[in-house]
Amino acid sequence: MSLASLAANLPLLSTGTTTHVLIRDQLRADGFFAVHHFAHQSQTQLNNNTTIWVSFTTNTQSHYEVVARKLGYTLRSPKFAFIDALPILTAKNDKETILNTVFTNIQKQFESLSAKTSTATTVKPAITLILDEVSVLSSLGIDSKTIVEFILKCRSLVESTGASGHLIISAHDDIRTPDHESVIRFIADSIVNYEIHVQGLESGYSDHATGLVKIIPRTSAAKEAALTAAPSNQLLYLVTESGIKLWVPGNSH
């Protein structure tokens, strides 16, 4: 597999510009490749960034590492840390403070990565923070206010590391509860520069395309950048054993 097609079509992370992204996917159209696109960008293109991947799913670190290798890069790096948050969430009963424990772990991991990668002559590392499938939090009964406060603290941590900090959030769109929908609305309206929607085809299964990717700029700067950075804000994608391809509907691939 390769991420080259994604780099040519999806928003890019860069040094000196903070980019926050919400990836909205579905059970039948997994947005894993978009999350890996940003992890790969952070690992290979941003020399001063550490990457912390917080998983709220049942997927293990080895699962993400296998997928990364198939996509042509590695998560094994002194600048990378993985937090399996689900055991933390299911081991504690106090839903009011449960996310404080997750956030404390994020802080500790960042401090540890910074100590490993910083020297007296280098700039303090920035952070690319991935919150993978925050929709799980609502499913566990954590209220929207607590989730929003957690995400705001994560954004503050990312931005405190400088203009090169990035926050990547993924969530399932299939969950239709008032709490989850209010969290997603808040993230889209108040946190991110871009939304990336990964959807199944309305026509159902096809051998020619797995689904549709929509890129929605949420800020004026992102809208301006989108005019020149990507060929289209609506793309078809195909996941195969040999790679992931994105292309503009109507064009050959």
C-alpha cells in the first residue's frame, strides 16, 4: 500500500501552521487511511514533532503498526507514543474524572518524548496528537460536557507546544445520540480547520470504488488554501491489497 495518493489530495501538516482535523467515518466506510495519512506526515515530514496516538478502540498498538507497515511507513520511532485508553475508561467508574486520567497520561507521554528528543541546542518539540474514535466516549456514557472539556484541554496542550502543533480527531458518524452529535458539532464549529468525511457509496458495494471522501474547510484560511492545494473537495477512494487510491469523480484512476 502507499500513502502517495493521499498526500496529493488530503490536507497536509506543516511546520509553523497549526492544523486541526476532524475525520468523520462510518462503520461501513472506515477512515483509518486518513488517520494514518496524518500520522505519516507527522513522522516523516515534521522533524520537530512528536506523535501521540490515543486509541479509544479495541485495536492494539501492534494492529496500528501492521497497518502502518502496509502503508509504507513505521510507527516505531523515539518520537512516537501509543496510549491504549479503553482499559483506562472501562476500569474506572467515575465518569466525571475518567478523562482526566487519560489526559494526564497524554501529558506524561509528551514530557517523556520531549526529554528523549530534546537537547540543550534544540527547540522544544511540538506535538501531533491523534484522538482515535472519540465516539466511543459517548457510547460509554460520558456526557458531552466532560468530553468537550477533555478535547479543549487536548487542544490547549497541542497549541502550547507552538505553531507546529496539530490535533487529529476521528469519530464515527453512525452514532445518533444527542450527546455524541453535540460533541461532533462543537468540534466541527469550534476546534478544527478541516473536516474529512469518509462515506460509503449511496449505490452500495462497488468493485470500482470503496467510498467517497469529502474535504470541508472550516476556517477562512483553510478555505483559501483548499482552492489551490487539492484538485477537488470530493473524491472517490478505493482500498485494495496493493494500495489506496483517491481520484476526482469522472476522472480515470
